[in-house]
Amino acid sequence: MIAYVSVGVDDMARAKRFYTAFLPALGYELDEAGGELSFALPVPPGKTPVQPDFYVKSPFDGHPASTGNGSMVAFEAHDQKQVRDLHAAALAAGGSDEGQPGFREAYGPRFYVAYLRDPQGNKIALFSSNPNEPGRDGP
């Protein structure tokens, strides 16, 4: 099980604006400690987390943050409308488009996805595979 995912950034204020534009809508709660951002889904008492935490941090080595070629973090949305809405909110909050919301031929018929980059250049996906919605090939 993946416990957490971290991305490095150089401008924490820009990163906060970007990530708070969509992660709270997916149920993530923000904790700011020491000038860094930690996003986690609430865990009921006595339960084990089932989704990884997501950290936005300055690189520990003190060098400028850089993005990984082929690296991406994907967040699951409730439905296709939420994918579209959160993609738009993230773009308005300083992100850049890497792929408009929609179906992709390379993936299953219900995989509805949008791609973005945060202000640092880290690649983010927002997707839904909701079985109660029409797929790429219709209902």
C-alpha cells in the first residue's frame, strides 16, 4: 500500500492556491506545518487509511524542485462533471492544461480523465470511472 506521495515545489503560495482549488472537493483536508502542505483524507477512529496522503514540500536537499519525466499523481473524482469542474478550478488557480477532460482510446471505456500541471510542472490527473455514467461507447 502506498502511504504517501510527495511533490517538490519552489513557490509554496502558488502551490497552495493550485492544490486547494481541487483537493478539498475530493475530501482532502489540509494541514500546514512548517510552511509545507499535507493533504489527507479523514480516517475514522480505529480505522487504517486506505488512500495515501499527499505532501507538497520544498526539496530536502535545498536544491530547486524539478519534475519527474513520466511521473504523475492521479486523484479520483466522483463523476465526470467533477473531473471537468476541478480541472477548470485547477487551471484558474495557476495550473496548465495537459489534456482536456474526456475519454482516451488507450484506456478502458469508462475511464474519463483530465491532465494538468501544477505551477511547478508536476503532472496531475483527475479521473472518474463511475459505472453509473455513460462510457466512451455510450450507456
